[in-house]
Amino acid sequence: MATRALLPLLDREALFVRRWQMLKPGASAKARQEAELTLKRLLARTRDQWQPEIVSGLFPAKIAVPRLTIRVGRRRAVLNVSAGFRQRLKQRWGLQRFLVGVQVVTMGSNVVKEAHRLAKTGNIHEQFLLHGLAAELTEALAVYSQRQIAKLAGWKESRRYSPGYPVLPELADQRAIFRLLNPKRIGVRLTRSFQMVPEYSTSAILIEK
């Protein structure tokens, strides 16, 4: 997909204030304009570096204490979920099957290579800007995918949860997601410590809100 499709979903406050630290709350219009110009310049310079891709699906699932089990034909993926989250799911669906969305998104490996090149040439400030933008575009891509899955499922709203966070506390559960989706087809793999490569990639399950 084209990177420009992600720009309406880009969280500029997160980028300008937290990532780039260019703006403070209540910043002037001039300061915001300068931040926008920096964004525009960086996007123009790196337009050939972005490779946004998504692999996703909707799968039947059910709670099988103490885990969430997702089935695809004869295959199944089992994820560990927190006790509180498991209880919420049981209260809503009981032992019935329900749909779960699963996604992996990536901004590709070229932007990682460009960040490394900038570091090697000593252009640390530009690398800093690129890292912040890549991280926020990855989040925008995850939101885009989330909305597409929710639309396909007929959900009005959905919630997104990633392995390693409180609801899905086991980072090793990345393996279950990878078994379901085979993200290698979009160039994403897992390290031995269950980190995704390329760096600007995320995975998640989605539940109807």
C-alpha cells in the first residue's frame, strides 16, 4: 500500500511531542508549521524507503482455561492471556466460539537500512527523526489494518493487544501468531528472543469491543 494512505492516521502529537520533542503542549502555530515542514521534508527524502505491508486474518477462537485457543482447520494456536482478560471474554462469550482478528504489519527493511546508514555517516539527528517517524508510521499501519479487520468482521469497534503486554503477557506467544499468518511472506521473521525483524513491525490480536 502507499505510505500516503497512512498519513491521515499518523499521530502527529505523538510524533512531534514525544518522539521528536519538537513541540511542547500549547505550542505556537509557527512551531507546529515548522514541525509539519520537517515531516514533509523527511517523507519526501525517504519516499523510496517505505515498504508498508500487512498480513492478517479472522479466525474462530474460544476460551480454553487458562488460554485463548484459535483454530484454523486442523491447526491451532494457543495464547496465554491474563486472568482478568480471560474472565471478560468468558463473561461475554462463555464457551461459544467467537471471531478473533490477527495481524502482523511492517514498514519493511529498507527504512532500517537507511537508519543504519545515517548512523554510520554520523547523521545522528536525521537518524533520530527517521526512527521516530518509522515508529509512528508502524502504529498508523497497525491502526489501518485494525480498521480493515473490524470492517470485514462487522464490528463497530475493536481492541488490539500485542504479545508481551499485560493482556498477553508471554512474548513467546509471537510463535502462535506466526504459525497462523506466516509473516515471512511479507519479510518478517522472529529472533530467538521472539523479537520481530525488521525493527518497524508489530503483531496483535483483535477482539470486538
